[in-house]
Amino acid sequence: MDLPDADFLALSAHKFGGPPGIGALLVKDLATLAPSGGQEQGYRGGTEDFPSIAGMAAALEEGAGWIERVADLRTHLDAMVEEAGGEVIARDAPRLATIASYRMPGMPAAAQLIRFDGAGFAVSAGSACSSGSLKPSHVLAAMGLDAKAAGEVIRVSFGRTTRREDVWRFAEQWRAIAGDANARNRASAA
């Protein structure tokens, strides 16, 4: 894998199969950072979380071969969502294999979350850092989606343990919810 030519690289362990809440910051030149912590010459604010560090190291050592497998699963889900009348957000842009955003026209994301949750799927309606916000995503707005369209987008994550059966079952649920949205849209248009 080619790494970007940058002054720093930030990693979140949960993005490659490690535990949530731990990451790493690789910096070319420590002088570019403003020390504000109490340890390690001011560059760290607290005690290291060794169990999480070990979990991150284990995920790195295991490798990322599984990401190619979930990229294939995501490609199949993209096609199934489009077949059911959905929209794949940023379809032609470079995307992480482990995250996808899908728009279901006519069905607010909040209603989708309830339906998917009831079927045993944990999806979200926005980034983790904007969790709980009712504002439309500024990222989706920058990509050209109006507030209504942005409000119909959910985010789906794929992980190391995601199986083909999980994706096919999710696609079936997507079709059912989209069918209800289409029926509701036809009824309101009549």
C-alpha cells in the first residue's frame, strides 16, 4: 500500500479490525506539534491503555487481507442497492472498502434506522462525530445533495467478521424498506 506523502498520519484501530478508542499518530517532525499533555515531554495527556494498544498491534499484525474480501462484498451490496432504486453515495470516488453510504429516496434516515435496527442491523445516519445531530451532513451538502436527499442517507460499515450472508440479508431488508417507501410515495402522489 502506498502511504500519502504527508507530515503526519493518523490511524484509528477500529477502521482495520482493532478495538475502538485507540489509535496512533505518526509524525515526521515533533516540532510541528504543540505539546499540551503531562507526559512524554508533553506529547501525551494520560496513562497508556496497554490492552487497547496490544489489540491494535494484533490487528496490524494480522494484516488487512480481509479488507479485499469486504471490498468485494461492498461492491455486491452497491449493485443490490441500485437495483432496488437506491443511490450509492460517491460511487465513482475512491472509497474505503469498509464504509458505504446509501440513499433511499423517499425514506428518512431516521425511519430506516428504526427498521434496520428491528431487523438486527446496526447502521447510522451520519458520521460518528456528528452522532445525535439533526443537521444535514455538511459533507453530503458539499457533494451536492440537498437537505432532503442528505436526510435519506445511511452509513453501513463492513468489518473483519462481515459475511456474505450478512450482506445478502441486509440487501433483502433494504429491498423491503425501499418497497414500502415507493408504495408510500405512490400513495402520496395519487
